[in-house]
Amino acid sequence: MKRREYFSKMKNLCKQMNALIPIKEIEDVNKLNDLINEARSEVPGFNLYWDRELFIDCNGDDDRIRGVTLHSGKVQFEPNEDPVEHPGVVIRYIDKKDEI
């Protein structure tokens, strides 16, 4: 997949995923999972990655990271910048400075 195609696809995917969080209903979780599974079938090597700061704040606990991702409203999905080695999306804290 070409770099431009990758970023176009990942930006669109992140926009759709971000619209679902924080999760309001179980159907939103199902939609999120469907989007992830679809991306895995379309983008070779696709994966979800956690930002280092989020990983450290949650002590590497998968359940805590999922809870923050799904329910806090403090994170968002962003395209990973390395489509060759690590294609996929990164879960990062929302930069509050952008909202000012």
C-alpha cells in the first residue's frame, strides 16, 4: 500500500473510531470492533498501538488502557506515522492545547 493511500485510509478510519468514543452503548463497542477487523483485513500488518504516556499511566494494564480508551473521553485514535514497520493506529491522549 502506498504511503498516501495508507494515510488517507487511516485518517478516515480514525475519524470513524473517534466518533464512537467515549462509548455510550454496547453497539458502539461492536462498531469499533468491526472497524478494527475491517482494517486488519484491508491493511497488511495493521495493529493498535498505545502511546507511551498512556501505557505508563496505566502501568501497562490492558484492562485499564481499554477502560480509558472506551470511557474517559481523554484519548483519541491517530494514524501511526510508520506505515512500513508499524501500520495501524495509535491511542493517544487528546492534546487539550488544540482546543484553546
